[in-house]
Amino acid sequence: MNSLSHIVDYQHQLARQISHWTGDQNQFDTPIPGVRLSRWTEPTPPASYTHNPSICLIAQGRKRVLLGEDAYVYDANHFLISSVGLPITANIMEASPEMPYLGIIMELDLQDISQLIVDSEMAFKQPKHAQKGIAVGELSMPLIDAFVRLMALLDEPDNIKVLAPVIKREIFYRLLTTEQGLRLNQAVTAGSHSHQISKAIDWLKNNFVKPLSVGELASYSGMSKSAFYTHFRSMTSMTPLQFQKKLRLSEARRLMLTENLDAMATTFKVGYESPSQFSREYSRMFGAPPSKDIKSLREAS
């Protein structure tokens, strides 16, 4: 059996595992920390949310992720990796009752990855610009094999605490030895452009309601304003202001949908001073004014 046949066999195994554990649920948080499964029987409309550092595999179907103006499409032969938390828009492109979308997402432990780089004595060249915070990579047999073994632990719950960290560490190592290794190394290496921008992103995620001063944020990151702007855009495909706007509007949608806040209260809650500006930018991002968009989402669910 050739390597392609092996990969197809592992894909089928992973699909069976995901289908078994999700049942008729769209999302299933497994007992393995940081591992979540997805199952959808039809394509989904674009949804905006903050995507945390993680690796995503698809056993069946196809998905598209938008970051700024950049599009990333992946399927059962590819994986999506993100080295930093980013506000994205995503939708499932291929799914049906007969062939549902089946996916797995595993959060990345950047501290563990940093220690693994030290322990393995890996050396990486430092690029001139910050690495993009998200990318699509080609799935290898060792990588999907590790995920199949990780999923198999769901049948052995008593062994998860001891064995899951071992398999996760193997997955991190496999990623570091691919072309994605440089991206991960940049994210965890103090002083690198990506690490400095990651600090700024973390600040924005925790303080997006506050007025934004690019100069102060650049200083906080230890960079000049011009360098900060260049590297921020390289890593996120957005300006700092666009990034903040995405965070604000995604949180606004969540507040109105899950906490029943009206548009006026939400406007000020997420940092806007003008209800008309909030409504205008919300409509531009989600395709409809706040009240109409939330009504549609509730009817759809």
C-alpha cells in the first residue's frame, strides 16, 4: 500500500471517529483538553469570530477562512494552522447529509512548543518580516496518524490524562519540522517581529473597547510606529484599526445574540460613540443592520 492509500485510510478512520463522537451535534467538546469536533450536514453562511492559536483538520468536506482580504481554503488533504488569535470570517463550503463536514480543531500550547524548540535544539532563520498568523499546510501521513491515535484515546478515558499530552507534543514536533515550523518559532521567540506583534494582538483582544493609539501600541510592542504598522499588516492582513473594528463588531454580534442586548446598548458596550457609525460598519461586515441580522440568525437557529 502506497503512502497516498495510507493517508486515505487514516482520513476514513478520522471521519468515523468524528462522526461517532459528534452524533447529531454540530459541535462536541471532547474530554481531551483543547480538542473540539465539528459536524455539519450542509454548507454554512459566513460567521465571524476570533480564532485562537490552533491546528484544524478536515476528515470530510471543505472550509474557507477569510483574514482581511486573504482567503484560505482547506480540505481533507490540508490543514489550517494559526499561530496567534485572529478575527476571521469562515464558512463550510462542502457538506451534505450523505457526506457531512467532519472537522477537528486542537488548540496550540505555545509555551509547550517553545520548550520543545529548546529541548530539540531546533534552529530557525529569522525572516525580515513577521510571518502571517495563519496558513494552510499539506497534510502528511505522520501528522494524521497522530491525530487518529489522539482520537482513539476517547475510547480510553482513563488514559487521556497521561497519553494525550504525549501525542499532542508529537503533533507539535511534526508541525515544527514542516514549513510551518518557522511560523510557530516566530510566534514564541521573544524579540522576533511575530512575537512583538502577538503582544499587541493580545492587548487589543483584551482592550478593544478602549480608544486606539497606534503609536502607544507600537511602543508597547517595542517597535517604531512605521515598523509596527508594516509587521502588523504582514501578520494579520489588516491595519490595527481594522483589527480592532473586527473585534468590536464580532463581540457586538455575540452580545445581541446571546445576551439579548439591543443595538443602542451594544453600541456603547463595545466602544462606539455613534450608533449610526456602529450600524453602518455592522451592516458592512455582516451584510445587514444589527436588528435584521440578529433576527435572521435567531430564525435560522
